[in-house]
Amino acid sequence: MTAFLLRRLSQTVITLLVMSVLVFVGIYMVGNPIDILISASATPAERQQIITAMGLDLPVWQQYWIFLKNALAGDLGNSFVYNQPAIRLILSRMPATLELAFSAFVIALLIGIPLGLYAGLKPRAVGSRGVMVFSILGFSLPTFWIGLMMILVFSVYLGWLPASGRGQTVNVLGVPLSILTLDGLSHLVLPALNLALFKISLVIRLTRAGVIECMQMDYVRFARAKGVPEARIVLLHVLKNTLIPLITVIGLELGSLIAFAVVTETIFAWPGMGKLIIDAIGVLDRPLILAYLLMTVVMFTIINLIVDICYSLADPRVRLGEDSRS
Amino acid sequence: MKQAILAAAVAALISTTAGVEAADLTIGLAASPTSMDPQFYVVGPNSAMARNIFDGLVNQDKNQQIQPALAVSWKTTDDLTWEFKLREGVKFHDGSDFTAEDVAASIKRVELASKNSPSSFLPYVADIESVEVVDPLTVRIKTKQPAALLLNNLSRIAMMPAELEDVPTDTLNQGKDVIGTGPFKFVSWQPENRVVLERNDQYWGEPAAWDQVTFRVFTNPSARVAAIRSGDVDMIEAVPTADLDTLKNQSDIDVVTHSSNRVMYLHLDQDRDQSPFAKGRDGSNPLKKAEVRRAISLAINREALVDRIMDGQGVPAGQLVPEGYFGYAPDIAVDPYDPNEAKKLLADAGYPSGFSLTFHASNDRYPNDSLVAQAIGQLLTRVGIKTEIVTLPASVYFSRASKLEFSMIMGGAAVETGEASGVLGPLLETYGPGAGQGNRGRYSSPEFDAALQKARLTVDEGARQALLQDAMRIAMKDLGVIPLFFLANSWAMKDAFQLTPRTDGYTLAYDVKPAGQ
């Protein structure tokens, strides 16, 4: 286990390094932030002073070296336009994004698994066909369009739910959460559902396929022959075996939920990290972009780690220390 | 910050339980301020937000003309000395008195606040040699040279209590010490999300109509429109042109459209013999010839651009400032749409069969910018200039344009100072140290430069206006840039509200009143 964690850690460090180089060079090539930020009436002396203050006059490798040294000391730099530490800006927005992503994740599992199970056990029922049609729609309709439609229907015409923003928050261990208040929940429902829609469809399909496959396995037939109750067969044997591939995919999908949250956040004016990063890219706010992407890498790594551990719990054949798996 | 959020939450709770008595206003903004320090970063959203909380010695009114604010009167004793009489009895939000000491400290603080600023306020105080406190209500400002724009520049400098002279931007960004004299007091701020303000009952002018104002940020246009249609906000700024009709047809929503101070224009490479994207048969740069530039101007149907592409949200432009602005020359006509004359001019200039041109424009910086660019491309192709359109995101476009990688580009310039030199200088003055930094066409005319420079040093209003008009005439005759149209700004609000719109497009809570008042 320790060897496994150590290897993971070193992989993460390498990923972070490669990522930071790519982003740094990428943004450097896109354009000069000064041309976007500075007002046209500034004199060359002022312009030069700002360029020097931001360290943009140095060759790119030197800029990168400075960034790296500061980053190792825990300082990812100040955002150009906010003049605040980039990491502070991102951390202050992170709870909102994580809350949204996890809510969507839970919704996807709570709706997806039962529906998938049903569709897998009774593939020919009319209801199952309905479920499959729904999942095709969930796959194929673009998130932003569904989001706008949801706002139109539930906020504009019916007036049931607020169209945008995050509701009242309460602090839990210093983290502001909105899911614990009624106002917060009413704000969370639409964006979380919007974000979850694609994942619900995915979970339905994966579960259904897994269930259909497992139901034809010998151990299910044996269990039936032995007289094991159907409910026990489905819940213990079939579902558990279905979960193994599901965990792998779903774990990775949690990462993409956090990444895809950008679109949903923009439509619902949800004050998460996504909105911050979109604007940062628009004005080439390099420290903010870098800090965000590096945080994302760290987050993905942690999620993958958790997935692997869950995987080993669900499937005793898997041992984390073994080389063959990585 | 946490306390601020908590305070906002509590305030929100109180305001909802207080019922109908409380007059609250929620405004949906299109862009977030990036700082609560009014002296940190010269950029629209920051300046607009600052105007709710802070005042200058003088303020710009809704047409960007200078009005007395914290100074009630001023006089020039000689070309270099200005004396300001301050308003009596003005209180800061923390209860302290506003005096001459605060003026001196506020102007001095600009230097500190410029640290790490991507675009600082230093240019606005560059002319100032010294600030003397004569008595608590009199300030004497000496300038390094005759500074005709001193009042315009001072209108951009927020007045803060003298104790804040050494307080850095970061402190204000954390919601501490955001203290001004304006109609609203600061309550809380979350970047990219919301700003909450409350009424300043000690305001020196008429008190604002609202107990509490919440600004919320919706960068996505559809989200902004949805917010007003669902009633989440009372009012939004920057209504997307595509949604104007929907909102106008909704009975409980009013739309206000008002011309703005931002002119859209074309910059043409008129300096180099060979240009990367404009080539005649012999490979030379056709844009160097004034006839060709005039032909391009005549080939553009400005009325159609405004009507069809901008849905009427604009006014055709024949010069760089709108009517009513200081320096506007009434005798300059808007070029008519005249494709035949354009073809004739092209033939006279030696391009009877036109030439090939690639036209570059941004696609996410100005309203409908890529659509406008495509329409212009088609209009030019119609008179024989084979035009290709390339549109790029602003983050890429402006850097490359500054490096002169293009031949013809489209830009937009706002008349931030409220008078003509604010656009003439950056866009048209001969490029060099200290001048013409936004002159991406490298227009250069000694007569123009002389008139503009003289205007800057002329304190007398009448003489200065005449000089600015001269400069404008010269540049428009040469077509140093080709003006296209002035953008319009639109706001949508519930019919219980009314707004006095501003040409600078700032959405100020003070300008919003309950309908019928």
C-alpha cells in the first residue's frame, strides 16, 4: 500500500510539472496580457513599468523558473486583474463548485442505478424502453441548451425555482455550504440536475449492460437453482458485480463533472471556479489559469486514488501494490 | 471576507423579513469588478462600481460633462495653478469629515494603488506637480505644464479618507476600509458573484432611493436575460441585441436604449510600403493611398450595419466623438453609402480591378463584432476589393494587432475622458514614446499632432474646443481611421423601475428610481 501511494505521488508530481510547462508555454504563445489589460492612453514608460512589475520582460524559461521556485514555496502568484493570490481566489470558489459537482454525482447515482437496474432486469418492458429513450436524450442534447430550457420552464414560466446564483450558505467547519438551507437547496436543484443529466444517462446504460450480462452468468443460475430469493440474487450478486466496472468509469466521470461544471456555472451564474477561469482566460490572467489547472490535476489525482481504493474493496482480486495494474 | 458574507446573509434575511417597507434593488451586471480599490485598475466595471461608493472632486454627469462634486468651485490663478473650494459638511461613510487633507492624501495614494496594476491611474495624476492644503476647505493644485484636462482627470480619482493613504489594495479587496463619500456604503463583495451596498443617509446630495442594492454578475448574456425574465433581478445591463424584441414584447419589462461613447472604427495600415494582408497587383500596399481609404469608407453601408446587424443599437459615425461631446465638429458629415463613387476612386488610385485584402477582427470583444466584420467584408467585395475575413478571440487578436501583423483591423474606443483628445491621442497621434500607443494603423500627420498638442496645453475652453475640432477635421479628411458607428447601450428593467441612462454605459444604482417619480 505504501509503495503504491509513493508511486502515485511521484506520478502526480511529474504530471504537475508537465502540465505547468505546457500551460505556461501555451499561454505565452497565445498573446501578451498587457495588450488586453492596459489602457490605450498609457505611456510607454508606464507600460514598461507594468511589464517589469509582472515579470513579463524576462525570457519565458526564466519566467517559468521564477514561477516554479515560488510554487515550490507554496506561492502560485497573484492574479493580474484581482491583485490577490490566485490560490486564495480559487479556494474561495471551490466549495461552490464541489458542492454542485457532488450533488450532481449523487443525483446521477440515485436516479441512474435504480433505473438501469430496472431496465436491465426487464429489458422488454415498456418502462424500460422509456428509460432508454430518456438516456439517449440525456446523451445527445447539449448541456447549455437544456440548462436554458430548464430556466425558461421552471423559473420564467412556472416560477417555482430561482433562475440563478447560489442561495444562503451556512458554515460547516469553516466551509460555506448552501445545501443545508432551504433557500440554498432551491438554488441548487436546477444546476445540479442540469449537470447530472448526462451522467444519469451514462449510469443507466452502464448498469443496464452490466445487469444483463450478469444475469446470464452461471452463478446466477446456480443461485436460482439453489432457491436463493430473487431479491437477494439481484442485490447481492448481480448488483455487486455490476458495480465493479461502474466504479472505474464513474470515478473518472466525477472529475469531468467538476470540469464540465464550467458550462452549468456560466448559465446559472453559479459562483464557482468555472466562472472565474473563463474570465481569466479571456484576459490571459496567467497566474490564475495556471493555479486553476494545477489544482485540477491535484483533484483528479486524488479522485483516481479514491477510485482505486474503492475498486479494491469491491473486487477482492485487485491488489493495489501490484505492478500489473498501473 | 467570511464576516462580510455572513453580514450579507444576515442583511438579506433582515431585508426579507422586514417586508414591503424596505426598498431594495437587485441589478444584473455583465462583468464583475475586479477590485474594491477605486484607484487600482482603470477598467469599466471597476470604475462603474466605484462611482456608487466614491466621489471625485468633480464628477462626470450622464453625458460625461464635468460637474461640481466634492469641490463646489474652482479657478485658475495662472496657467499652472488651480484652486478648488471644497463642499462644506461632507462626511465619509465612517463619519469623519471630508477636508483638504483627504484630497492631498487621495491623490498621493494613486502611486501606492498602482502597484501591480495592469492599467493604473497614474496617467491621470501625471500632470500634477503638487497639492497644497491652503485651509480645511481649500486646495491648491500646481501642474507641471498647462493642463487643460485636469478636471477630466480629477473626475477619475476617487476621494478617500486621509488615513487610507498607506492602505494597500489588498486590504480593500478583503472588504475592509472601503470608505468613500458616495450615495452608497459598501457592505460586501464576492468576486465574479455579487456586491452588496446600502444607502448612505449622510450623502451630500439627494439621498438614494434604495435601502440596499445588490449587484449580481451574469457574464453569460442568456443567463442575464433569464435572470430578469424570472424576476431574480430587477434590472440588467447590456441586453443582447438578439433578445431585445423578446424583452420589449414582455408587458412588465421596459427596455431603455441610449447612445454610448464607444465608437467602432477601422484601422488601416497606412505607413508601410508592403503590408502583410493588403496587396495590389505589384505587391504594394494600396491602403497607403488616401483615395483607397476613402473608397473603403464609401463602400460601407453604415445605416445597414446599424439596422440589420446591430438591430438598431447604434448611430452611424463620421468622426470619433458623438454629438454633444467636447471637440465634436458639426460640419463633418458621415460618409454616405456610395459604391459607384468607391469604384471610381479605386480606379483613379490605380486599382480598377480592386486588390486583395484580409480583414482581421475580434469575435468576443464588442457586441456582434464578428457579424459586423463579415458584413463589411461583403460590402468591400462588392466594390471589387476581394476581402477575406479572419476573426480571432480578443486574447489573441490585440497582441497580434499591436505587433502590426495585420493590414486592416476593427476596434472600438470609448471616450473615457468625455472630450475628443481622449480618443484622438491614443488612436491617431504619431506613434512614438509617450504618444499614439493605440495607433495600430500608424497614421502620422504633423498638422494633426500640432493641433492636438496645442489643445492639450490650452486651458481656455473655447480655444481648446476649436483646436480639437481642427484636429478632428484633419484626421477625418486623411481618414487616419475610418469611423463606423457609435454603439448603443441597453438596459432592461421591471416596469416598477426607471433609469436615467448614461453615455459611458455605467449602471449606477443612484440613477435608478421607482417608476413614476
